Amino acid sequence: MQALIVAAGYGSRLRSVSPSKPLTDVAGTPLIARVINAARAGGATGFVVVTGHEGARLEAFLHAFDPAIRCVATPDWSLANGHSVLTGADAIGSDPHLLMMADHLFDPAIVAAAIAAPDAPLTLAIDRRLDNPLVDMDDVTRVRTRAGAIVAIGKHLPDYDAFDCGVFKVDGRFHDALRASIAAGGPGSISAGVEALASLGGARTVDIGDAWWLDVDDPRALAQAEAALG
């Protein structure tokens, strides 16, 4: 299964460590290389990477790392991450594919579980361990579910029963929902697209169980990643 990786943002919270978040060194290997390697180990067969901030450096690295990786530059990397998804939509197509973030590390088993999940417009890998010590409660995206479906999603959701792990399986219906959300004045985030599908019953979940994942968003999380992977 093909994978679309969003790697366009500024990465302000890691700026003191590295000018390019995807190229941040994690125990001797760039962050995005770890993402790609784990995704491939979980079953991803090809990659489209949406670039933006420090895009030329990132594209040069990816070309050397694996010439088969296709890079697509977003016109405005300062926009919400859903715009980056739509930048990559034409390249990745409307068939089921993985969607992941360049700053989320994960056990390959999470990708395998997403691939194996029943087809739906969107399936999100979720962590139900609300006491997971690796989760940054000030930044994590929270999810409320019911019977395997997403009911609500957001960083400041007061009532939730899971965390968003940053690994999705989606198809063209998610792209359509995201476009419609933006056209209606929505913020253009991936979460807004998920909410649009959730309102139609089209956003499902897959539970990761005790699998490891980490959002490498600041120096503290980077230290946690290096401790786990070094």
C-alpha cells in the first residue's frame, strides 16, 4: 500500500535543535528516514512526501535515501496540514493509502494494523492508554469513539477515550471531505476533515493495543525517542 507523508510544516518547537524537523537526527538517523523505514516494515510499498519548509534540503535527502520516493511541494507550507494532504492527493490517488506525519515515530505493527483494517473512507490508529507516559497532554490530539467509529476529535476535547497516533488509512473520500470542509470555511486541518467524515459515519478506528509510538514535537520528546531507539 502506498503512503502519503506530510512533511511541510515549520516545526517551531524543535527549531532550537534542527532547522528542518523531518531531518532532525534521532539516534543517528534522520526522523523522516525512521518514519519511512517503520512504514515500509509495516507494509508500505511506496511513498509520496509533501514538502514545504526547508523543502529543497528535504527533497535532496529523500532523493539520495530512496530515488523512488516522490516529492510534491505544497504552495504554502504555513497553511494547516490538511492543505498539504490535498497537495499530495493527485500524486497518491484516490485508492486506499496510508497517511502519516513526518514527526510521528511508531512500531511497524501500527501500520500493519491500519492496512489490515476493513476499508472505510478513513481509519485512524488510536491509543486507548490514557495514562501513556510518552503522550504530551498539552499537544496530543484527543479522540472520542463509539463502537469503533470516531465521534469527535481535537486537541482540546474535554471528553475523550483515545489518542490519535498519527497513522491513518484513507481513500479519496477523505480528500473530498477535506475539500468540502475548507470550502465551507473550515480551518483546513486534517482533524477538520476527520470531523467532516465522522459526522457522516465514515471515520473508523483501529486500536494499537500496547504498540509503541511517539510524536517527536519538542526537545523533550526527541530525548525520549533517542532513549528508546539509541
